[in-house]
Amino acid sequence: MNTQQMEKIKTGKGFIAALDQSGGSTPKALAEYGVPEETYASEEEMFDLVHEMRTRIIKSSAFHSDKIIGAILFEQTMDRKIDGDYTADYLANKKGIVPFLKVDKGLADEKDGVQLMKPIDHLEETLKRANERHIFGTKMRSVIKEANQEGIHKVVEQQFEMGKIIIGAGLVPIIEPEVDIHSADKEAIEHQLKEELLTHLNMLRDDEQVMLKLTIPSKEGFYQELVDHDRVVRVVVLSGGYSRDEANTKLKRNQGLIASFSRALSQDLNADQSESEFTHALQTAVDSIYDASVNKTQ
């Protein structure tokens, strides 16, 4: 465990950038960036293009540790290089940004109002490679759509089961049970979810710590107990389909929560922008997300 990186994630001012779109979401991410599917003929070309996009973001002067404390990478991004360095090393050594890795393999079909994670095959092997690539922590996502107690219990149980394996490998897991912002039961889900999270957090040993990545709650300050919990390194939130302005407004009303945005970070970036246009668009996004993460309105 890198103690300097742990302190940065635990107490640093800023937010975590999510650059972890994987196979299923990559075509959409590229299309939003101005690269339609007809411009590439294979999955290999697609991943080459998305690495070019991520490299452009990471190398930008707007992407720096003065406002970004961490970045979540896709597995292929971890295994690729930027200017001769593996991506995590480039982030840590050239940018001062702590690298994380998305380890889940996508979502299973909906059952009991939730989507569990698909089996994470070869997790131990991935974690070994993550350590070799100097990754600090991991991220894995489930989705909750209904206030179904059994389904919510299964989501949290699966997340913590995987989280313990990740902790055992010397990494810090980001546990992400996303609540669908369009659910009619959103507030009821959040009440059930918080209770499940507290139950599982209380069962962790003194030397076991996790991070949480949650949907911005409907009730302001609702996750303060999680923010203050001894086993929680940091609570970050996803934009979850909200526009950047809406996500930022909601985030500003919640003490202790910081952003870990993906689409809301990159929504105004385009492959055809000049470098000055690209830098300006990214800087505008970074500044606004940083402001919502550190300057609260309560």
C-alpha cells in the first residue's frame, strides 16, 4: 500500500476522474466524442481510438493533481502506455494522480430489482497484474432499480465479498452499488442501501478499508454516516445520467462527498476540437466539478 497515495485519496482536495468505459460502453463514449462506429472496422481499432481519447485527456494541461486526485482506468488502458510509461505510472509520476482500475466484467440480467455483477473471472490474476502496474485501488459496479430488500442485500453482499479479495491483494476497493436515478423508488432504495452498507462496513476488521461510489442521494446529507465511518476511506459519487450542471448542483449540497464523474467530465470534448478548444472545454469541466466537490452550499 502506497501511504502517500492513501493520504491523498483520504484527505486531498479534488475529485476522481472516471476514464473506465469498457467494451460495452466504449462505442457510445467514442460516438459522444465525435467518433462514430463506421470509422473503425474492428474491436482492436475501437480500443486504439479510445486509448487515443484517454491519452489526450490525461496529457492535457487541464488534467492535473491540483484538482484531480485520482483516475479510474479500464483494464486495457492500464496495460497500454503513454509516452513510453504504463498509464498508471504516467498518472502517478507525471501528473501526481492516483490510479484505480475497473475490475468488474459488466452487469448480469436484472433479477429482484437489481443487476448484480457478472462473475469476475481471473480476478486474482488481474489484481496481481494491477500491483505490477502500480495500481492503488479498484472499482466494480452493480445497479439497483427497485426497493427490493433481497436484491439490495445480494448486491451489497457480492460487492463486499469481492472487496475482501481485493483488500487481501493489498488494494483499496471502490464499492459501487449505483441507484438508478430514474427509479420511482429512489429514496426508499437509498434507505435500504445505507442500512446494508453500514451492516457490512461494521463487519470489516480494523485493517480492512473500502471506498464507496454512490448515486447522489435524494435527501441532502443522507450519506454522512458513511462519510464518517472508520472503515471508509472516501465516499465519491457518480453523475449517473444527470447533466454536469445538475450533478454539480446536487453534489454541492452534500458535505463530505466528492465527484467521480465519467460522462459529465467528457461531455463537451470532441475529436475535432483544436488543442486550445479541447483544453478549454476540459478545464471548464474540471473547474466546475472541483468546485462542486470542495465548495459546499450547506
